[in-house]
Amino acid sequence: MHRLTLATSWGPLLLAGGSRAGEGTLLLLPQLRLALDAGRPARALVPATTVCVTHTHLDHVLGVPAWASQRKLQGIPPGRLVVPAPHGPAFADLLERVAALEGGVGYGVEVVEANDGFSLPLRPGLDLTFFATTHWVPTLGCCLWWRRRHLRPELAGLPGEELAGRRAAGEPITYEVRVPLLAYLGDTDPRVLDLHPWLAQAEVLVTECTFLRPGERQRAARFGHTHLDDLVARAGTLANRHLVLTHLSRRHRLATGSRTIRRRLAHFGGRLHLLNREWE
């Protein structure tokens, strides 16, 4: 799998995985034991305690049963699976049937349903929120938010003893700042960037770029995917520190497609990364 170390205000953020349309999309944040889509079985997926799937297409969920099975086999406590509503019962039934086929007891996975606006605490100061994207089937993107507190500007320079006294007296001396560290769009067409303008401010934006050729733009729109022309047209409005592209169609060779993407997005102001790979 590809491994990226991305500089963010939170610190170095590790991103691992790979993607190819129709074959599998797997995105891991190992520091948080978090997977955003699990379209391929992988050894690196097993430590994830939380696995999210953006939608129900097989190239985004095929790794889920293997993940649950391997955690059970290795004696690791069951994880948490976050799926778009109303598909929670279907995923619970899938895992129950696979466990029965293996001849063992259930995996014990906690299945959580998410919808537009759902928020999931990951650890102190880090939350995962979900939002609707614009694919041809219902799909949820998600954003990793970092919450931190800052001293109120008018209190800057006061001695620590006075600040402690004000806090003890019940006076709020800090305010909360929420930073969108990483937004993952899953499969979507570019309208999601218009519906959620804040995505252009996420420090890391992970989105698809499925089709590249001029004649494929209509096909991209028909099936709810993003064409390279869509990103080229919007690149000047994207203030992201990192743009990570996934889901390249098998219609395009990986090497030539990568060169085309890098050439046409050379005017993007941040750093461009490609997570596409050939799955064996």
C-alpha cells in the first residue's frame, strides 16, 4: 500500500492505503486505528478499531468480513463498524452469516448507523463527522475534526495565578477552535464541493478522480463520479494543504493517468498526492 506522511497543524498525519475503481478502495489512519472504507482485505486493516464505509458498493466493503474474522482469530477485542443508515441490519446480518460459514461464534462487532450530521468521538479532541455526498447511490463522506482550546485574546499576558483565579470563579478564559484536519469524500461527483464550501479549507482533502479523458465527462456525471476537468476548474478555489486523489478508473493506465493528473493540476497551490494502485 501507499504510505503518506502529511504535515498538518495537529502534527504528522499518517495515511496508508490504495484505490482503483471497481477493484477496491482502502484508506487507513494508523495513528487513530481508523479505516475510512475497507474495500480490500489487508493485514494493515486488522488493527483498526473503527472501520467506516462510505457506501455499500463491494469495492468499498469487501475487506469488512476479513477484518472482523481476523480480529476474532487473533484474540483482538471486537471493533466498531460505522455504515450509512439504513444499512446497519444488513451489515450485522452479513457478519453473522460469514461467522456461521466459518463455523464459529459471532464476531461481536458493534455496528453503528450514521447519517448526514452524525458525529462520532474518536478520542479526546478528535471527532469524526459525516455528511452526504453526491454519488449515484446514497453515500456519506466524513471529516476528522480537531478540537482545541485557546486563551481568550483579552486575557493574554495575565499571570497564571490570576487566570487560575478567574477559572475558579467560573469565568470562561478559553474558547474552542475546531480544525478540519482531513475530509474524505468517498465516491462522489464534484457538486459536493459546492454543497459544502468548507471542504476547500480542510487541511487534507481526499477525493476521487475517476475519469480523465474529455469524452468521459458525461459518463462521470451519469454515475456520480468526478472527472479531472472538474478538479482542474476548481483547483484555484481549493485552499487545502494536501489534495489526495483516489478511485482512478481501470480505463486508464496507472502510470500515464498519474502523469496526466499531475500535469493538469500543476496549478493547485498545495501538495498533490495520488493514492491509486494496481491491486494484485
